[in-house]
Amino acid sequence: MKRTCSWLTYLLVGASISLVWAVTMLNPAHLNWSPWAYSEWLISYDAGFIRRGISGWLIRLVRGDGADVATVNLVVFANYAALSLLMVWVWARSRERSPAALALAFLVPGGLFQMAIGNAFFFRKEIVFHVALGLDCLLYSVIARSTVEPRRLRAAWVFAAFFLVQAAVLPLLHESYAFISFPAAWLLARRLAAMFPAQPALARVVKAAIALQVVMFLMCAAFKGNPDIASQIWHMLAPSDRSLISPGAPAVPGGGISAIGWSTVFNLSGVAFLFMGGQFWVWGFAGVGIAAILVLVTLWNGRGYGLAHEEMLRRHMAQLGFLFVASLPMYLLGIDWGRWLSSVSISYLLLFFVDGPSAITVPNLTLLVPRALRTRMALSFDISPLDVMHSIVASTSRHRKALFLLALFFCLTFRAPECCMTLGSPFYRLKPVLEQIFKPAA
């Protein structure tokens, strides 16, 4: 039975990759996904050094002059396929290998299957970040499983070098790297430094990476761009690309390139609109639902590690909480809240599958809270975190099938919107069914 479920899950993975292939490589000369995201890939250094410009610069090196659709379609598909295979790989390396856990990992709102079926998210630059994190997990797994000390040490230094390259290069692709995938990669690096106490240089790499991220983010902020630079980049594109991105006004910068000219105040005003427009509940609901799915994945793929012990679940939830807290600045810097939720869940899943025993610990973020406030908060709660974990584990064990069906229903009917509600209800798959059921008789 488990083998049959595994093959069904692999079929789900194959279907996801096939759907993305159909809108990218089946007809690579056409753009069948977001013109906005396509425009963002084409931001370059043609008008001088600017944030997010390394992708367009590299594409120009490969493509030269002319339209870039085929090249970007190949990059987008390769990123998505690599991330999907890496997700399966880290799951296959875990001891329990629950097909239900892998299925929910793909089906979770904002996850890989929803990206494919909803034609969303998979074309974003942060997929590159997740691929890099997947490779980090691959290296970490090799190090953790190896019993030959010289080989482990060599692999650890390869990881450290690759980690520093990511910290230096990926913010040039998009400054959100500091808040999306870097925290998970940093936790891996921090764990490796603890595994090799005789190599203090590895601990220095962990500290240097944080300093490097601060420098790279400040540099991106200093070269954030303005409307004039956006206009220069726009008019250096091939005419066919400009018409493809903004068919109604090809002379005016459009898509992601136009965002280069946005001010910080404009970005903050967009976030304020989410609150004033009464749409905040959608992402709150999405966040709670996604977190519940991740809890189920953690429990069902962790039985081989004795996750019936509440402390183990608490450690994994601490990892999820750390990744979410680290991503919080992005909720102020950009209104694409669905993307940030998706990124946190994918980072957590990669980290969890490679670290089932929960050997990776997180810094104690409560130390950032003033001591008097911490004491007051502790006195205000009668229930400890372990009591909560015990309740979750007990309930999940008793209602496993019902919870799986409920999770499946949520994953198949709910869509986490990327940034705004102009695309319709988040229950757009369920709404037509309910309308037919409750349609008044003529």
C-alpha cells in the first residue's frame, strides 16, 4: 500500500513538472505566464549598477540582442524542475519517507503543485534561492551521513564556500534573499560549525555571512533605482519584449522594471492599503492554514524519529517560527505576501526533510524581548509550549485520516493570492461548486 501511495505521489510530482513545461518549453517563443515577472528577469546593468540587475545582465551575455523569451522560459523551467526534484530528493533521504507527507508538501497553498496548476509563483526569482537552499541541504546530508572524517571536513568547506557565494551573489538577483532563503541556509551553516568545533574558521564563516548580508542589502538600498533608470532599462529592451510586457503602452516602462522607479513610501502605502481595504484576513487565514499543513507533514514524516515526543515537534516548530520571523521585513517592503508565505513554507520543508531528527537548533529570539516583558508574558500563560505540542500530537494521532482529508480539501480548494484580491476569491475553485449546489430553483 505504501509503495502504491509513493507512486501516486511521484505521479503528482511529474504532473507538476509537466504543467510548468507546457507553459514554458512547449512553445518557448511565447510567454504564457506573468509579463510582470518576465519584465523583472530582464532588469540589467545597461543603465548602470542597479538592484536586481544581474539576471538581465547574464541573459544578455547568453542571448545577446533580441527578444529573450526563449532563454527566460528555459531558465524558469529549469529552476522549477530542479526545485521539484530536490524536494523529492531530500524527502527520499529522510528515514520515514511518508508519501502523505510528500503529497501535502507539494499540495500546500503556495507549494509546487499549486504553482503549476495555478500558473503562479514558479516564474519568480526566489525559486533560484530555493534551488540554492536545496543544494545546501544536499551537501549537509552528505556531511551528516558520512563516517569518514576527512571527507566530512572537505564537504563542510565546500558548503562554507558555496554558502558565502550565495550570500554575495543572490542578493544581486533580488534583495529579498536576505529574508527568504538565507535564514534557512544560515541555520544549516550554524549547525555545521557546531559539528566541527575544532574548526573555528567555520564559525567565523557563519558570522561573516550575516555581515555580508547587511552589506549587500544596504548596497541594494543605495542603488535601488529611480524612474529615469527604469526608463533607460525599458528602452534598451527589444521592441518585441516591450510590446509583450506592456502591449497597451510599449513606450512606458511596465512590469517589474517599473518597480525600479518606486519609492519606499509607495511600497509602504501598498502595505497600508491591505489593512485599510479589509483584505488582511485572507493572508492571516492562509498563514494559519499553511502552518497547519506543515505541522501534519512534520508529524507524519517524523514518526521514524519518535516525534510522538513533544519536544521534537517543538524544535521543528521553532525552526518554522524562526524562518517566519526572519521573513517579517518583507511584509513591510513588499505587498506580495503570498510569495513570502510560500517561500517560508518551502524553506521549512527543505530544512525539515534534511533534518528530521531536529539536530538544527535556532537562536533564542525571546532574548530580544525586554526581560520585564518576558516575565510578564510567562506569567500570563498557564499552558506551556510542551502542553500545546502534546495536544497537537494526541489529536493528530487520533484523527489522522480525517485530518488528511481536511488538509487535502483545503489544499485543493484554497489559493493563497500573491499580492492582491483583484484575481478573485481565494476559494475560487470551491465557489462554482457551492453556487451550483445552492442555486435557487427557477
